[in-house]
Amino acid sequence: MEMKRLSISLVAFLFLVLVLQILSAVDFDPYRTLGVSRTASQADIKKAYKKLAREWHPDKNKDPGAEDKFIQISKAYEILSNEEKRLNFDRYGDVGENQGYPQQQQHQQRQFHHFHESFYFDESFFHFPFNSDRRDSSDEKYLLHFSHYVNEIMPDSFKKPYLIKITSDWCFSCIHIEPVWKEVVQELEVLGVGIGVVHAGYERRLAHHLGAHSTPSILGLINGRITFFHNAVVRENLRQFVESLLPGNLVEKITDKNYVKFLSNWKKENKPHVLLFDHMPLVPLLYKLTAFAYRDYLSFGYVYVGLRGTEELSSQYNINVYMPTMMVFKEHVDKPADVIQARGMKKQLIDDFLSQNKFLMASRLTSQKLFQELCPAKKSHRQRKYCVVLITGEGDKFAASYEAFLAFAMANTKDTVRFVHVYGSSQREFVHMLLTDDDKFWGKSAVVILERRNNVGRVVYKALEEPWSGRKEDNFILLDILDQLRTNPEVLSSDTILADLNDELAPVFFLRWIYSAADYLSECWDTLFHSNWREMMPLLSLIFSALFILFGTVIIQAFCDSGDERDSPPPKKDEVPSKSEKNDTGFTKDNRIPKKGFVEVTELTDITYMSNLVRLRPGHMNVVLILSNPTKTPLLQKFALEVYTFTGSSCLHFSFLSLDKHREWLEYVLEFAQDVAPIPNQYDKHFLERDYTGYVLALNGHKKYFCLFKPHRSDGDMDALGHCDDSDLAETRGKSSSSSPRARSVKSKLDKLSLWMERLLEGSLQRFYIPSWPALD
């Protein structure tokens, strides 16, 4: 009985699911989904779609049903934006290929299809459509491999943009976007857009190189730069994405007001200028792609013939406003050099037309690349190319000779001869190698005929004996030499090695840096707002690591400074250093790190004793200066000056030891020095103890030995024992310590310290070993 009830419940549940599927199929209405009428125009449909897509995009709308709603909106727009699908829906209530069937039969087929689709029981389930063996054959010719991408696709992206799809096996979303992808590929490929498909399962290295971590992904590649597509996969969005990859200044809008200025820039830019006349208000994508491919050779302008303000332009060049017209202008702006008209301009037709008009009639040599293209090197006897070079200058003085040369070039255009000109002031080295007699041609124009023999600069040439002025005699002489070259190439009797030409039109370094910085910032901005967390993790990790190191260092330094302030005793009122004393020494009374430009000297105390001596790393030494409170300032000044040149060594550390606090430790250590501290016959008159101020010890904490420097003694301001009077020094500390005679006598103790330091680094000093380091306190 229980089994029977369970079976009935299961059948009822399946029937309910089937009814819901049928109702959803019947109720789907793209017009109601977009909120437009059945007579709405394409502009209204597009406007409604954009509004709803922004509102229900899953990235912006957190409603649980936003994703399903967004899919319905995209599906509705896909139907209504395609006139054929829209017509099918209006006639039969369907967009499939069931046209011609009765409405009721189509309705039943649609119910059956939705039922099977929801449970994946259609025929494709049994044929495993996600398996690699069933891959769409249309993608096979677009498949990319890593080496093919690096060696061919990446360099070619500087001539045309690429649209690349990342796909994989068992990808349901990949199948969902496949119809749109096919349609877009068929449309964009004929316009000149490169297409690529990367199978992430077989080309993981390439997918990782492109930054694609999920499938399906669509990206654009232009000028070697990758940009990801982040919108809904519909035809219009993909077309706009490709258009957005192109630079915005490729095509200039031309009217009656600016066409003369545009065409007159041929001399400054050294390029022919192209004008396209069409009745479309926006620049066609085909024309933009063409402008990108030929941007190094041609400048492009677009004339919308339906716009008010272009009547004069259309009338002057006799334009047929009902047919697209393309004109190329070279040295003369009043007459086009070449024209084509075609009702449906194809890419191949435009490429053939522009490839024949890439250069001016007499181009100016502004770079080595242009020179190699205009005057290619000789490959065989049948492929000889001669270049007639006019060496001239800028300004009205040379205008007549240039115009005569240009007229000769237009009248004698041949496949084997190219006419060019060069400014002698801009390419001095190039001109000097061709004209041996500079004085004869100074301030005048000259003509040289040359042939490039190889790609390393070797040319054979012949220069006209007289300067070029454009007279009839000059024309006859030049024409006669060109006729002789047809049968006798030996006319070019001179040869030389030409240096590379300067790139006159290259932007200055500052502008190149600005452009590179702008591209980098734009790429960072796009990555920041569109990359997923997996892509952002390396950047975020780097940022947080840098912040942690920065703030950690600041906090540790703050705690160390506060600890030193607590440990150091407060100074007495009569020992407060003056402002001038602080500025002169670079050391403060509380023994902190010295100022920049001085040596970092720390006090050897019970806190720093272990790290600076006992546990000092092997190979490191601590150079310790012995001083007292009265002699502290002058000795530190002198000590810093003497050892400053040795601070570049990372194995040396510098400290000072207070004789007033740690005399017992010092005397214990000096007992291990052989006959360096004998008991004197006379003692210090204040403390009856020896004066060790000015002694320097180089301590090797790891090997337990030290080297000793004994101070140099002077007679001035010293007592009979050669000791300095500390009480007198204390009285003069409030004065200028650097100029006091007593301070100078104290400083003189360290006069030979730098020589001792050199011997220390050489290893030639005597070493005194000690069994163990005594406690400092």
C-alpha cells in the first residue's frame, strides 16, 4: 500500500513539473518581457533592452531571481533584434524552423521539446555533445596553440584586432552562446577581425597566459593588449566590444570647415590622406578596421553626406551621394590621386585600392623603415628598384626645385623607379655619404640615383654633377640617366655604406613615457574593476605585504624609541646640550641614531651588549670607542669623521662605551692585552685612575678576541701626565665645542684612527684573545 502511494506521488510530481514546463513555454512572450508593443521599432527595442539589462544584471541586482530574469531579457532581445526570428514569432509563436506547420502542431512540438530539454532527454544526451570528439567543426580552423599565438597572432594584433573565445568540454554555457558566436564570427571575419578559439582543456598554458580562469570567456586582443568581454553574449554587444578595442582617433569627421586643413597635413605627416563619402551617420566598422590596419601609412577622414555642412565638399569633388566613394589625396589637395566607387565595398576591394596608394608621389625619407620600404634591396636582376633622391631643404628657398622634382616624378612614374626627397639638415650623415663635394651643393638642391644592394647599408649610386634647379636641362639629364639604367646598370658607378636614417617623426621620450603610463593605468583600472578574485590575488597579496612591512617597521621603531627613552636617565639641568651642539655633532644626548650623513654609533649598554658583542654573527666586528661624559661630544665628532669611509662594510658595527659606567669591565678586558696598559707612576688627579678616553677596541664576539687602538697624545692643554682635565672640559662644553682649544686637544687623540682601521681590515693588527666575555654590569 505504501509503495502504491509513493508511486502515485511520484507520478503526480512529474505531471506537475510537466505542466509547469508547458505553461512556461506557452507564457513566454518577448514583447511582454521587454515591455514593448508588437509594432515597436528596433530603436525602442534596443532602448528597452539596455534599461532592463542594467536593472537585472546579476552583478548589480542581488535578487535570487535576477539571473533567470536576465536570461529571459537576453533571449527576448535576441528574438526581437533579429527580423527573421521576430517574423517567425509573430506568425507561428515560435522562432525555430517549424514554419509552415499548423499552430496547434507547433505548439505540441514546442511542449515536447521543452519537456525533453528540461530533463536532458533529447537526442544529444545520448551522443555526448560535450565530448571533444563532437566539437563543432566550425571552430576547428580557429583553434590556437601557444606557439602559434606567440609567433603569429600576437604580432598580427598590431594590424587587426582579434576576438578570442575560451571554451572546454562539458561546458553547458559554451553551448548556450554557440549560436550567437557563430553569427558574430561570420559577420566580423569578413570585415577584417581575427578570430581565435582556445580549448582550455588542451591548451592550459595558453589559457593561463591569457588570464582566462573560467569557461566560456571571450576576450579581445589588439596591439598585444588583452581586454576581457564582460557583458551579455549577444550580437550587438560583441560588435560594440570589438569597436571599443580600436583607438578613438583613427578616423576624423570631415566637413566643409575642416577638409582643407585635413588634406593639407600631408606635408607634416608625410602621408596620403583618404576620404570616405557615405550616407551612414556613424563611421562603418569596416572603415575603422581599415584605418587601423593602414594607420602607419595613411590618414583617414569620413564625410557623412547626409549632414548639413558637407554640400560644398560633395559638390567640389562631384560625389554621388547614393554610392559610397573613397578618394586618396597626395601632394595636391584640389584633385584626388585615385578614386573608387562601389555600392557594397568589400574588404578585399579596399585593401587592393589602398595598397597601391600607400605612399606619396615623392615621399620624404623620415626613417630607416620607410627608406627600406620605398627603396627595397636588390634581390635579382629582374627585381631591380631604383630610387631617385632629391636632397633639399625646408623653406621657400627650396620650393621651386621641389615642385619641379615633383612634376618630373608624376610624369615619369614607373614600377622600377621610386622618387623620394630628404632634408639635408635632418639627415646630415646620410647626405654626407652621397655628396662628396659639400661646398658645391651648399644651400642648393641635388639629385642622386641609387640602388640598395643589401640590408646592411651598401648602395651603388650616381649623383648629378650640377645642382638641381628644375630647368629643362636638368630634366633631360635625369631622364637620360634613367633610360641608360634600363640596359646598363653599371651607370651607377659609385658605392658606399649608408648609416641608418634618423626617425624624424618619432615622439620625444617624455611623450612616449606619458602614453605608456596612460596605457598602464587604463589596464590597471580595467583589471581592478573587472577581474575576479583569483586574478586579483597576486596584486592584493603584494599590496598587503608591502603595507604590513611598512607599518610593522614603523611600529617596531616606535616601540624601540620609547624603550630607549624610558631606559635613559633624565639629563641634568647643567648638561642640557645647546642647539648648536646638536647640529654640529649629529648626535643627541639620549644616544639615538645619528643624523643622515654621519656614522650610526650606538651605546654599548646592558641591553645591547648581548646582540652587539656576545651574539655577534661570525665575521662581524664591533668597533667600540671609550669616552667619558665630558669628552663625549668632541670624541664622537672625531670618531665619526675618522671611520666614515669604512661604513660601507656590512661586517663593521660602531659603538661607544661610557667610562664612567663600565670602567671595571674595560680594565678586566685590558688585562688580557700584553703590556698595553702598564700601571703608571702617576695617576689622574681627580680619581687616581688611568684615563682611557680615546681608546678604541675592535671586538670579535664570535672568536673572542679584540684589537686595541691607543690614542695619540698632544702636549697642549694636558697635564704633566698627559691627561686631559675633565673639569675644564666640562666648563667649556656650553661653548662652541668644535672650536674650543681643549676640544681640539681631545679630538687629536684619534688623529691616526683611520690608519689603524685600514690595518684592521687588512688583518695585520695584533689580536688579544679572551676566554669569555665578562658581564657588562
